Amino acid sequence: MEQVTLKQIAEYLGISIATVSKALKDYPDVSQKTKALVKAEAERLNYQPNSFAVNLRTKESRTIGLIIPEVVHFFFGNIVRAIITEAEKKGYLVIILQSDDNPELEKKQIDLLISKRVDGIMISLANNTVDTSHLQKVMRLGIPLVMFDKISKLVPCSKIIIDDRKAAYEATKHLIEQGCTKIAHFRGPLLPQNSIDRFLGYKKALEDHGLEYNSKHVFLCDPIIYEKGREHANAVLDEGMDIDGIFANTDMVAIGALSVFNERGIKVPQDLKIIGFSNWFISSAMTPTLSTVDQDGIKMGKKVFKRLFKELQAKKNGQLLPPETIAMPTKVIGRGSSMVSKAALTAKS
Amino acid sequence: MEQVTLKQIAEYLGISIATVSKALKDYPDVSQKTKALVKAEAERLNYQPNSFAVNLRTKESRTIGLIIPEVVHFFFGNIVRAIITEAEKKGYLVIILQSDDNPELEKKQIDLLISKRVDGIMISLANNTVDTSHLQKVMRLGIPLVMFDKISKLVPCSKIIIDDRKAAYEATKHLIEQGCTKIAHFRGPLLPQNSIDRFLGYKKALEDHGLEYNSKHVFLCDPIIYEKGREHANAVLDEGMDIDGIFANTDMVAIGALSVFNERGIKVPQDLKIIGFSNWFISSAMTPTLSTVDQDGIKMGKKVFKRLFKELQAKKNGQLLPPETIAMPTKVIGRGSSMVSKAALTAKS
DNA sequence: TTCATAACCGAAAACGTTTTCGTATTTTCG
DNA sequence: CGAAAATACGAAAACGTTTTCGGTTATGAA
């Protein structure tokens, strides 16, 4: 029941604790013979170092913190999965906290992680986090910090993002290439950088292709949920707006809109084309299948941990790496909701 | 940069470390005056106890482990969310590990958690975990253990589950009540208890209602994914099977089947009725909306943590609670995929 | 005043590990 | 053979906290 300690092994073998410790860690100043003896005994007794003591002594916990707005979210899910996996490979454990998009909670959780003495922190900000003092505190304490997806440009730490502006530009361009000329945008909340950037990319694409930007064609989704997509789609129809394309901030919103159009007999993609964002796997299971922008959560998660790990290593060596911002690639995926494919044509004729 | 310690406060105030420690914890043998002094100073210096030292001294980490097959999964997502929230309220941090339904990995992760000296462990087993020695080890070490959802009856610990057999029975009965007489079952893998129970519930419902059980009507989904639903739905059609209802092990599978029927012009629910399992939120966004069995992940998560907490408390008091198995309620939710509602009738007429 | 009691404080051990430094023993080699 | 060097081990401090126990001072009662 009780866990065995170095002391017990030492007493059993009649040698000192120090030697036992060193033997287990293959120090050069322990003879092969005693090493073998100690290791055998440790094995036999199923010795496991007491991590509390190790932590105290080495001042590191081999534990890192991760704060995200929502665990359930499919995109974060992939990121989480990747981070956990990568971290485990390097012997790190991940403590996950969910901010529920609540800046107050986010602050508390940062404090919690600091008090637990995590070695590093990864965070995707709550949508409406404006005060970054808690993050400044993390930096002040010298705790490596990596931000991803939802970032704040005010914090001088490393960041892993996608080029939202470019991705949105490409998505909008895709609709234009499919023949849309009056494109609405179901945008995300006003604050987080990526919903701003997606909006800007959308706007830029219109301008670059000689289409007029109309602020009435921009609908705010706050929060970014299924129902908002439905709401705005209904608004578009009820007000009889002249729209032939929609670029939605997120697949979730796009699917909400799609469900309304299906219900109200609007033919997608013939009457109206839609493209979402994030390539949620279920988007390929809709009828019609949903066009979207693919952002690889797994790859992103890997990158996030790898960056943090680099900074952890650097810190151990007494160095401090200059912050770095890395943009991950994205890709427009054209599907049934924006493309009148040959198959779709056949089915209709 | 460096964290302040009791020693520093003590030196600054010219008193002993012991007194500082006791003052902060409101020991009765410290005067109000020094308590005030110490607290003010601690506040000013932003003192935070070094949890490594606290852990070592108190032999508890206020950290608990959670192992689940898949974080991304919406059902587990809800559970995770609930557990984290509840745990935080009681001052516990949650370390989440993902087993990827891999028993080997699961074993390793248990060891990892043990070596990190978590105070307790919650686990939903990998689908094909048969050897439970790693769990026995947890119990042998006296670490409180709570299993949920995917459990093993061989481990004498507390368990939080749903009554899968009853739920499946109700789901099948629902189809029968809607007029189905030839009901197929897209079942889950052979091993985990809940997919066995769902199958048994399905079978029992058939028998109780005078319908013949036909093993050809049972399709194995291993793993339980969207594609399996498609695959079997196609098989049903290709082989021209005489089927008028499907009870799927999971919404995911049901949605896969639904997409095939939509594509191939099978009218749901007129030609064929479907019911899924778990009430994945997207299931109400399908066309038609998907009937399902609601199992409340949030409630379950809460229950899981609360039970673990109870055992943690008991352990502190030197007690050992007898294991308890709690079944959470479920509810059949009839929607468009199994019910020809008035609205649907109108639309068709 | 004196003694018992209460109130307050601190010394010190303990938790289990890591690591430095010193020392004792053995080996090497001129 | 003797000195230098290599080898092997252990003592002890340190990490920062908690808690027991003993001691000192103040308080009150006799």
C-alpha cells in the first residue's frame, strides 16, 4: 500500500541514500556492481520516485497548463489531443482548464496554474479578453507562455495562429469564382483578432474583385453558435435580401444557415452558395456537403507544444528565446454547398 | 521573478517561519495582531505557497486524473467540462489523459498518474480493455478510483453509468410504437459492456413485443464511426433487406446511415425510421432531425466527481467507502427521423 | 506576592529527493 | 615503493512547508 522510498532501498542494501539515488540515475561515480544491485532491488520493490520531493528539489513539475475557451469544441478537441500526445512523449503532463470564454475565469485559472507551479502555459484567449495583466504576470514570473488561435498582440510571447485574413480572402474568392456577386458575411464577435481578420479578408476579397462592400451584408454572430446561423439566415430571407453567397465565420454557423435554407426550400448551391470555416468533420456529412476552410488542429497542437517545449529547454539552459509568431497553412475545400458539381447536375436533370 | 517564501516574510517581520505559517492558516495560537501583520505582508509580497513543498509535506497533490478514450468526443466533452468545473470548485485540478481506446496506452497513463501521485483517478475504459491489472494496482495503492460510462464489472470500485439495457429497450420500443416491425440494430463493438447492454435491450424489446429477433439484422460497428453507419446503410439497401427501422448504437452512426438514405432517396421516416443514441446536439440539426436517447453528460460528470470527492474525503478520515454503482436516467427523444409528425404530414400532402 | 493558567511564539523534525563536496580506498605508473 | 590519480561511496545541506511540543511571557486569582 505504501510507496517505497530511496531510504528503504538503501537500508535494505546497507548503503547510503545518496548512492541509491545516483545508481538509479546512472551517475558515473557508482560502480557497475552496486548499480545492478540497486536497480534490481528498485525493480523488485516497484520503486517510483516521489514526484513531490523531486518537484521540490528540482523546482520543476514536468507539468504544463492549457487554457482554452471550450474543450468540447471540435477544433480545440483536436488541438488538445495533439498537445497531450506530444507532451506525453516528452514526459510532460497537461493540466487542462476551460475558460468558458469568461475573462474572469481565465484570470483565476492562470493564477491556479501559477500556484501549481506549472513549467509552462499554453492559452487560447477568451473571446472578450481585453485586460492582459494576468498574462503579463506569467511573463514576469518567467514562465514560458505560448498563445494560439485566439491571441492578443499586446502580449510579447510566442504565438501559433493561422493567417485568418488570407484564409478568409481565399474563401470569399472561392465564392466569387463560383459566380457569386452579392456575398454576405456571418462574422464572429467584434473582439477576437481572428474574427476581425476573417472579416477583413472577406472585405479585401470583395474589393479586389470589383465587388462593392455593403455593411448591411455583414451579420454579427455573438456567440458563434448554430442558432445564430439560423437567425441570420432567416433574417436574410425575411427581409428579401438580394444575396447569392454567404461566407460564415464557422462551420457551425454555416450549418445553422444551411438548415434554414433546407427548411425554407432555398436550393443550395443553385440559389445561394455557402462556405464555412474550420472543416468540422460533420460538414462533409451535411446535405449538401459544406464547403469550408480547412485548418489542421492536430498540426497546430503539435506546433504549440513544440514551441513551448523549446522555450522550456531554453529556460533550463538559462536562455530566453525571442518570441516567434508562426502562421499555419489553410486550404479552401470546395464541396456541395458552393459548387454545382457534375454529380449534382445529373441528379437535378 | 522569484516566488516569495515563508522564510522571507518571517525575516522581514523578524518572526519565525512557524508563526508565519500558522498565522496564514489562522491557527488559534497566534495573536490577532501578528496575524494581521503577517497577512498584510503576505498580501503585499503576493505570497503563494509553494505547492511542491505543500504536496511533499501533506502527501496530497489536490490533483486528480481523468482518463478517457477520446477528448474530442462530444459526450466525453460534456463530462470533462462538468468534472473540471466541479473539481475546481473544491480546489482540485484535473489532469486529462486520452487513451485513444488503446489498452496499452491506458496502462501507461495509469502508471503516469500514479507516479505523479494524483489523489484520485476517474476513468472510462478503452473499448477493448480486458486485463484490469492496472486498475487493481490503483486500488491496491489505496487511490480512490471511479469508473464511468465504459466500465468493467471486474473492478470493485464505484461506477457511474447509465442503464444501457433499459435505454436501448426504450429506444427500440419507441420504434415499435411508431409502427416498425422489422428493426435492425447497428451495434457497437463486442467488448464494452455498454454496447453489449444496448444490444441486449434491443433484443429484449423485440421479444417482449412479439417480434422475431434475427441475427442478420444486427450490424457491427467497430469502431463506432460515421463511416460504419454509411457502410451498413448501404449494405441494407444493396442487399434489399426488408427493414423498416434502425436502432443505432450512437448518433454518429445514425447520422452516417441517414446521409446514405438521403442520398439514395429513401424517405425517412416514411420508408424507414431511425433512432440514435446520446443526443449529440447536431442530431437536432439534421434533416430530418434525428430521434435519439438523451444521456446527460453534464450530470454524469458532476456525479463522477462528487463520488470521487466523497471517497477522497473518506480517505482523509481514514475510512474506506464501500463501492457504489449509480445509474443515471435516460430519456427517449422522438424527432423527425422516427415520427411522422403533423408538420411533416402537412408538408408532404 | 506567588502560583497556576492561558496566550503566544519558536525550535526542530519531517516529508523524499538531488547534488556538492569531502574522504577513503584502490589503482596506476614512474 | 611511493605518489598521483582514479574510483567509489557517504555526509550533509537544501528545497519550503506543516505541525508537534516545549518554553516564555502575560494574565488572573489566591
